Amino acid sequence: MTHTSVADLLTGKRQSGEQVTVKGWIRTRRDSKAGISFLAIHDGSCFHPIQAVVPNSLDNYQDEVTRLTTGCSVTVSGTLVESLGEGQAFEIQAEQVDVLGWVENPDSYPMAAKRHSIEYLREYSHLRARTNVIGAVTRIRNCLSQAMHRFFHEQGYYWISTPIITANDCEGAGEMFRVSTLDLANLPRTEQGDVDFSEDFFGKEAFLTVSGQLNVETYACALSKVYTFGPTFRAEKSNTSRHLAEFWMVEPEIAFADLDETAAFAEKMLKYVFNAVLSERRDDMEFFAQRIQKDAITRLENFINKDFAQVDYTDAINILIQSGRQFEYPVEWGIDMSSEHERYLAEEHFKSPVVVKNYPKDIKAFYMRMNDDGKTVAAMDVLAPGIGEIIGGSQREERLDRLDARLSEMNLNPEDYSWYRDLRRYGTVPHSGFGLGFDRLVTYVTGMQNIRDVIPFPRAPRLADY
Amino acid sequence: MTHTSVADLLTGKRQSGEQVTVKGWIRTRRDSKAGISFLAIHDGSCFHPIQAVVPNSLDNYQDEVTRLTTGCSVTVSGTLVESLGEGQAFEIQAEQVDVLGWVENPDSYPMAAKRHSIEYLREYSHLRARTNVIGAVTRIRNCLSQAMHRFFHEQGYYWISTPIITANDCEGAGEMFRVSTLDLANLPRTEQGDVDFSEDFFGKEAFLTVSGQLNVETYACALSKVYTFGPTFRAEKSNTSRHLAEFWMVEPEIAFADLDETAAFAEKMLKYVFNAVLSERRDDMEFFAQRIQKDAITRLENFINKDFAQVDYTDAINILIQSGRQFEYPVEWGIDMSSEHERYLAEEHFKSPVVVKNYPKDIKAFYMRMNDDGKTVAAMDVLAPGIGEIIGGSQREERLDRLDARLSEMNLNPEDYSWYRDLRRYGTVPHSGFGLGFDRLVTYVTGMQNIRDVIPFPRAPRLADY
């Protein structure tokens, strides 16, 4: 392409004095009395726009340049020069300004240059990426995703695309969405009068996945180090700022790794991607620190520079009991900790990310490895100050007899898990893994309060616009 | 972790003479008359296993080592030494062999060490990653995915997670799957007796996406260079070796780019990822060249070294007519080319990848940019020898009046597209993009004949196992 991105211009990829062309959208226009206009041109390639200084000697100065408003698209050509004003290193002395697209009725342009509430922006999901805040979120989200793939690649992991449509609810991790092509006006019936899913597209009832874990274990037991990174779904009617019906998950699965090794790997992974954000997206992070959450940067720096604390669930419960704190939900051994407990541990007691390990078996899934005490399983949660649980994982039960005992204890039918059991019948190995909610990670890094603002088109109860 | 991957051992990341530990699965065991066993140990980190030479002086030699069969999992520690045999650079002089998991009834182990048909392997999707062929496919798939993300990142593109669940079938690109939580035994009804989707999870009828394009255009019109990489769905009952109901798509969308620039970008992208495969996964590619498709490597090399041919649709039709070839489907201006036509062009006429441009408007979607002739639109397909269409794209109609004319011509309701039209009302820009079927790309690179063998758990009519 014959034009240069604003990011490349501002970071000195072109030399002062060079002829350059930039294409983008007007953020603001300011006219001086001396007959010069200053255009802030943004193309989304980085946080900042570049300034174009437009003299009134241009042919279309009166007719077009002075009519430019926020959101108009332009091509500007001219000379790149060092900027004398503060803030930016370079600006463009414009020699030509071509208008590509006007804004119809600028007064009613939904993204006009004023402060909009985040709730207002949510009503315009198709335009909100043009704002500072959602643009910055998008670049951070991309940076985290790129860094995540890069990290796994460098560590010798293979990305596995586990299925989105699944016919088993093995994990029982949550309410599921049904996927079907049956004609609802004309449902096929069995002789007993039930819906006949053998007539459906997949020949049986099918759902959207809640996790790729069980599937990806089959690949860990062949390629050793693997991960998923894809969308997962929960049909829970929770209308909160922390839940989405459709969200992206990262799920590494590591053969030959025990719980402690996996916890150490999770720590390494989080630090790696936070480092990437701080070094690659300083511009956006400075915006978040300025406007969204004062300690956005220092919080990540602290996260990177500290070792994670480690604590057994049993000890964590004692810490909570001995804290003297009145919690809304009472604390006793055996409870599934709620957010207030998790945040107390991370924010007030340890004042650092903390890995809580070895949870009571009765609050955990069937596939987690039984500890020798017969009461707890090798599960872990990583809790972080400011957000609570960010990662949940476990060592998987690799011993067939224990796995079968758990299935039976939980009234699950071993036949439904025959392929999962095969992994334990044929060359079983210790293995562990965890799940990270990618969207929640983006809220953590940016300090955004509502998870609906860190994904382009959020899905939630009664919300599937666009 | 305290062990080293086979890939690191074979590529000299450790020195000859070092003490090393490897963990993996037995591929084969061979016993010499001199009382030594040779174990081929595979961990999926690369194509080849490493050989461990086990002396009968080990305590568990008789009881365990000589009972090891294909698929058993082991930990082997010993000294890394340069291999005297041909083929491999290094092997391990074993000092300890620990068995982690036996194979239950080795005679009936589904992945026993013999040649299995690819159809047979498909019956064991949870175990087939342990074979040479599916292991190699998996590493190639990962390599292509990593290279794809890296390429876009280096080119200044941002990854956008467009929604999987959607309430509009804007593109009309194909049959869709319904996503619902309604109780089929008890469907809510409107007063008119229709199914009342206002009671459904999303408050309206919802589907699985067929493409992220329309959604991602909103981000291209804010961040300039963006792409999607995620699953898409077609509920078509086509039971072929080229179609999946659930498949992964890569969809770049480029503001300020016309059709030719986008075609050039597609060429650059394909060459980049093929280069990555050839340089990073030579081991797996050699296997494909040996066992699956003789020219697997030379084909990619040719692809990389040749410029893509460029031809207008109208000229391509003339070439087909003048070829004198009897095609199954007759050729005339206006047809949607079928696979035989596409392959003739790429394989016999141009003998190289070819970009066909400017298709008749009547066989293309509403959003493609009308050419000045009023008959064709700025659409393109990239056809490759050996596979036919691999990429389809277009310049998008950025002019509101033309877009509206097309919507009306195709009896589409402009209100359903109000957000899409907004992009043309507010600072519209020329922009273009394309879609690449990622799974089809993997079949192309590996030479695998059936697309069901390049994704871990394929989904197709009556197929949603695991």
C-alpha cells in the first residue's frame, strides 16, 4: 500500500522530511485565526492520532477542509516534520487533503467528539471501536492473544482446535445451549412422543461446548504439550458484569506435569503476557492508567515482580476464619469460596496473586486427581488482587480405578466416558491443565469494569445484537 | 520440568554426554540377542522418536522392559550419546526405565504398531493423534495457525473475536444452526401459535455464525487492519470429503485497500505461512512427501517461488470455452465456476495459483462493490493447483446509494442492515477482505484427501462424536 500507518509515522519508521501519505478518520479539527487548520487523524493503528497542519492555500480548503468533522475519512499527503509542540514527535505539513467519506448530519453522529458513557457506547457496538477506550481495549485484547499464542509456541505447545459443537455434557460444568436444525413448527417425534433427535442434523442432541478440556486431554496424551484457545458457552441466566454467555478460553493441558509444575507454568504464562502488554502497548496502558484505573500499570508491574503465594485450601480456610472479618457467606472447611473470600486472601492477606491448592473433592469435578488423604483433590485456583479467581485447574485423575470410583460416586455412567477412560487404559500418564477466561483477563489488564466492554459484540441473556 | 522433549534432544539442545530424562510413549521395542533392548520413545514434540538403548543389567529389565509394547508410557533416564546408526543424531544409553502406564491387553490396543487405514483411525478420534500421520497433521495445523497470527501481527493487523452466536443471517451464505435453550417438550407459543422466541435465551431466534465478515467490517472502519480467526458453521447436508459443518476461518478486512491490493496481500500471506511450514516442520513435510503425496514439498516450493497469475472472470470464461475441453458443467458467461473449471485454470492453463477477478454480480453477495460496467462486482477467488478455490474475497461496496440499490434489487430489508449501512453514513472508506477456510488450507499443505482428518473431532451430518 502506498500509505503509512499512524503508528509507523509516530514511531519514526519514516524520516523527517519524507513525503508521506496517511489515511484515517478525523478525531478533531481546530482552525487558527491565521488561516491554518489542525487535523487530528486517527487510523486505529495506535492510541494517538497524528496531527496534520493544513494551510489555507489548498484548493479545497474553504469548501472541504473547514467542513471536516469528527469521523470523516480522509487521505492526507505532505511532508513529515518533527513536531514543535509537546506530546508528539512528528506531524504532517499537509500538501493535499482528499475527503473519502463525510459524516451524515454531524450533530447526530453517535460518536461525535464528546465524552460518552460506557453504557451509551454499548448501544453502538458497531461504532464504539472508533472511541479511545474501545480502541485501546481492542489493541490490548489483540496483544494478549498474540502474546499467548507466542508464549505457547516458544514453550513447545501445539494449538488444538477442540470442537465447538459437542454431543456430550461430560463435564457438567454448566447450562448448555442446544444446537439444532429441527423445524420447531414440526418436531419429529418418537413412538413414545418424545422429540426424535435421531432426525436432527447430528443424529442426536447436540450442544455448544462449555470447555475443551476433556477433548484436549486426548491430544496431551499423544503430543504431550497442547492448548486450546477458542470460544466456549454457558447458558446461565446471570446478568452480571463478570459473565458472558459466549466467551473465549485458553486451556493448556500438560502431560507428565503435576499440580505444582502446572501452577508454576500458569505463573510464567501470566507474567509473559503482562510483560508483552507493558512493552508493546504502553500507549494504551497509559490511557487506562489515566482514565480508567489509576494503578493499571503499577498493578501489572507488581504482578510481574512478585512470586505467587502458595497456600493449601485447608490453610486458606483457617486464614479466613482467623481473620476476624465478617463475611457475607460464612466460612468453614468444605465451602466453595466466594468472591469476597478470594479477594480477601489475594488483596488483604497475601497482597499478591495466590495459588490455592487441594480443594475438598465434594466441590470439584470427577476428573480431578484424588489426593492421598481421600478428602481433597489436586485442584488449584489462581486468585489475583482486584479480580479474584483468574485461573482454575487441576491434576487429572490418571488412575483408572480411582477414576471409575469417582464416576460411580457421582452417579455418572462409565459408558458415557468410554473414550476418556481409554486414555487411562492405554499408556496413562500423569497430566494437568487449567482454564483461563480470556475476556476476564482483558478486564483485569485494562481495568474495565464490565466484561461486555472487552469483547466486540457481547452475548448475554436477551443480548445477541449484530 | 526436569525432563527434556524428544525434539530438543534430537536437535542438539543438549550436549552429548549429558544426563537426560525423557518421558513419552513406546512406539516400538526390539530386543537383541546380546540382551539389549532398543526402545523408540515418542512424545509428539516432533515427528521422530528417540531411541533408548536398554542394557539387561537394569533391575526391571526382565520383569518390565521386555514386556513393553506400543503405547506404554515410560520415563527413561540415561546418557545422551551420538548415535552410530544412520538416521538419528542422538540416542540415550538408558540407566533407568520407569513404566508409567501399561497398555491393557496389547493385542487389542486400537493403535497397535501396524498400518491402519485412515478410515479406521477416524473411528478412534481420541487415540489417532498417537499415529505418525495424525500427529504430523496436528503439528502442521499448529504451525500454520501460529504463522498466520504472526504474519498478521507483523503486518500491523489486530485480531478481532467476532461473535459465534448471531441473531442475523445477513450474508445468507448458507444454512444455519439454531442456538436455543427453549424446552422442546414445552415450546412457548405466541397468540398466533408460532414458537415464541422472545422467551428464548437471547429474546429472539439465534444462530451459529456463517462468517464474521460483516461484523469485522465495523472494526476495519475504526482500526483499519483487522482479521478474524475462529470457528464458523454451515448446516448443509453435504457429506463430502471437502466440507465440515464446523470449520475455522481466517478473514482479514483491510480499510483503504482495493481488490488488487487485497489480492496481493492474500498472495503474501499464503507464501508466508507455506514458508513457515517448510522451514519449521521439515520433519513432518518429509513424511507427507514420502507417504501421502509425493510432491508435498515441491508443490509448496513452486507456490512460493511463482507470482500468482491474474485473470478477469470474463477472460477466464473465454479460456475455458476455447480450451476445447469437455466439461461436465457447460461454460458460459454468468456461471458460477465449478471445481473442474477452477482446476483446469490453475492446473492446466496457468500452471500456477491464479486470482480470478470481477465476477458477474448475479452470482455474488450484496455487499460486493459494483464495477463501472454495472454487470460485474469487485470479487476475487484465489484458485490453487491441486485444490481449486482456496480464498474468496471482494472489495466491499462503500457507497451508500449503490449498497441500498443492491439491497433493494435482492429484496433485502435495509432495516435489517441499519448498522452495516451506518458504516457508509459515517466516514465511509474503500475496504476489502477475504475468507480463507483454514481446515482446507491444512488439507492443501498436507495432501490429506479428507478434511475430516485435519481437524481433531470433525463435525458433519450425523457426526458429532466426543
